[in-house]
Amino acid sequence: MAYHTAVYLALFLPLVLFSYQLAPKKIRWCVLLAAGYSFFWLISKGLVAYLLGTTLFTHYIGIWLGWMKLRCRTEAEQAPKEDQAEIRKQYKRKEKWILAGGILALVGVLAWLKYYNFFAKNLNALMEISGSTALIPAKDLLLPIGISFYTLQAIGYMADVYWEKVPSEKNLGKLALFLGFFPQIMEGPISMYAQTADVLWEGNSLKGENLSKGSVRILWGLFKKMIIADRLYVLVRAVFDHYENYNGIVIAAAAVAYTVQLYMEFSGCMDIVIGSGRMFGVTLPENFNQPFASRNAAEFWRRWHMTLGVWFKTYVFYPVSVSSVVKKWNKFGRKHLGKYLTKLGVSAIALFPVWLLNGLWHGPQWNYIFYGMYYFVILLGGVALEPVRSKVLKLLHADEHALYWRIPQILKTWVIIFAGELFFRANGLRAGLRMFESMFREFTPQKLWDGTFLGFGLDGADYLAIGTGCLVVACVGMIKERKLLGEAGLQTLRTPVRWALYYGLIFAVIIFGAYGVGYQQVDLIYANF
């Protein structure tokens, strides 16, 4: 029961909305919690035990941390002034071990289920090379849906309690609802506890404004998913699954097609998820902000999968940046290397774990790890070349906000993105490297119009629908980027114009959506992560 299916949109979501509104305000949170666990059960059956176990464990760690902080304050207040600093230091050390144990336990479960066979396979290969006959057996492990997403939310909550950003939650139901809110279970967005926990718990009545805005957002997501992404899936699968038969422009076009497919599907799913939350009066964090308007890779990652980026920035990048390792490097660098190399070293130390974990988070495959390291090198290169870039701008008296400068920067970023997504989608790292190499052989642009691309399961009407859909999405993106309609968006338009757009969206999905006889339902890509 994916978010774009009729079962979810025409049955499950309306039933939850109806039950939620009928329930007394005090127990509406119970309706949402029951909906979350029912949704999980319908997808993963008994694997819902992992979500329940994660919730119970996270709650316990939070309570333990809160209790330690209370004891610390009590003992410090009762102790002589000269002993208070030492008491706080001792308790801080204990709290750090509790947090580390909680994180290691959750990450350990995730690693066991998601990465055991990957590491076993690679260790077996190394042992075989060394002449060892011992083998680590593979295991048939079942992976719960959404485990990568709710695990990060659980770790974020524990860290926030440790840092005293939020108090430890004593109500198990409230924490369970935060981790198990049904629109977020499959693909996020990854919320922080302070962002959604309270409003989920309040149980406010449904409002017509929220229902209408949520419905429009869902329709917009269906437009991107069903008209564009599901059609491009046919082309992408045909080329990537048989890449050895193609080269040149075909590989390049497939890389571009996959990037567009991934964006339209993932952002479309987020539209459906955010729209679903909006119906209940819950404002979930945005996950995309016109990423293809980015002028460099760093800006791209501030606009693409934003909640994952914020999570890594908050819980990995910043802690590493202020760690003892970085402090020691700063001290050594200032003394021996100079400001430039010291800054470059700090960036490398802080960025490396972020992008290694980013690659691993997406899945147990070498091409995902390569993808993470690819962006690590590019972002570190951006830091290294920043002084050169500043000097060039100054020398040429160039305005970096002018179109003549922005457009080449955006196009350069597109090349970086398309190349990265080629490796991301490839069936393994070797396949990605071969595809990348073959892209530069027999590069004949005329294949774009000589009928070659009509052999991939799409006809001229499909390409017209894709092109028109992309043009519509691009126009909407430009309007948002330039804030032409202000913060209110479509609400600033006159009623006849606004409803004409609504009906146009509805009929576009009904008439041009990829479904019906011969249609193969396309699974959500990020649900596999």
C-alpha cells in the first residue's frame, strides 16, 4: 500500500481522516498511532515488532538520560560550590556513555539487518584472496520498511535529549506517535522531535483549509509521479538493465532520465506525504527546494533531500567539527600549516564521515559508497578552490548573481548531478564505471531523433507527456524560486483561475497518468532505502 495507490488515497487515508474527526480530542492521537501501526502491518506484517522495539528502547534511553540530568542538578545544588563542576563533569561523562550505547544499539540492529550480507560477502572475497577456506554464511534477513528513516529520527531524539534541546518524553504514546506517524514511515521526511511531536499529540480538529491545501499538494505529487516518473522508469530500466548494449548519447540520456525520474518520484512522494500530514494540521518539514537551480554541489545538497542533509549536519557534521580530533588538528595546523591547509583539513575531517554514512545509508552496495565519496571529493574540492574562485571573480569584476555567471554554474552542477546519479542507479559499481566509460564512445546526438528511443517501450505520445510535464514542473519551480506568488502561493490568484488550475491538475492525472491496461505499478524508489 504505497502512498500513490488507490488503496491509500481512496480508502486508507479517508478512513483515518473520518475516524480521527469522529474521535474525542483526547484520544485522536490514538487514532493516528493505530493508523501508523496498521499501515506498517499491512506493508511489513510482523516486522512491525522492530518499530515497536525501537520505540520502547528509545523511550527508555530518553528517560534514563532525563533521570541522570535531574540527579546531576540535584547533587550539584546540594554540593559545595568547589565540587559542582566536577559533579557535572562526571555526570556528563555517564550521559555520554548512555547516549553512545543507545546509538550503537539502534545502529547495530540496522547494520545487522541491512549490511550483514554485504560485509560477509566482501570479507569472504578477501579471505578467498588470502587463501583461507573459511566462509561467513549468508543469512536470509527481512528488512522492515522505513527502518532507515525511523532509526535516524530515534537517534536524533536521543541526541536532542542529551543536548537538552528537548526534555525527555515520559509519555510512551507521544514518542511512539512521533516515530510511527503513518505518512512518514516509508520515505520520511526525517523530522526532529521538536518539529512534529507536539502538534501530532494535540489532536486538533480537521479544517477545510488544511484539507483543501493537503489535497492540492497530493494531486501535485501524483502529477509528478504518475505522468513523468512512471514513464521514465520504462526507459531507465531498459537501458540500465542492459547497459552493455548501449553507449554514447543513450547512456548519457539514461543518466539524465534517471535523475529526472528520481526527483519527480521522490519529490512527488514527499508532496503526497506532506499533503497527507497537512490534512491533519501537521506541517512536516520540506525535503526539496528547487534543487536544479543550484549553482554548485554544496548548494544542491542544501536543496535536495533536505531533511537527511539537516540530520547529518546536526548529528554528524557539527559533533565532529567540535570534537577533540578537530581541536588537535586546529592547534597543529595553526602552528605548522597555515590557515588555508588547516581549514581544508577541518573540512575533510568533518565531511568524510558525513558522506561515507550518506553512501552507506542508501544501501549495502559499493556504488552507493562510491556515490558518497564522489560528493565528498567534489565538496572538498569546492572548499579547496574557493580562494581561486574569489580571485577570479575579483579579477574579472564579475557579478556572481548575474545570469551570464549563474547559468554556466547551474549547467556545470547539472553535469555533476547527472554523473553522480548514473553511479547511484547502476547495478553495482563495476556497471557504473563501464557505463561512464561507454558514455564517451560513439557519442552520436542524432540518436535522439532517429527513432532509437522509440525502442525502449515509450512512444512519441509518452515523450510528449514527459516533456510537457517537466516543463510544467520547471515553470512552477521558477515561480517558487523567484517567489512570484509570495508566501501564499496559489491563494493569491483569483478564484476562477485557481480552480481552473485545480481542475487542470485533476484531469491531467486522470487522462495522462501512467496506469490502466498493461501498466506495471512502479514501486517507490526511496522506500527501499
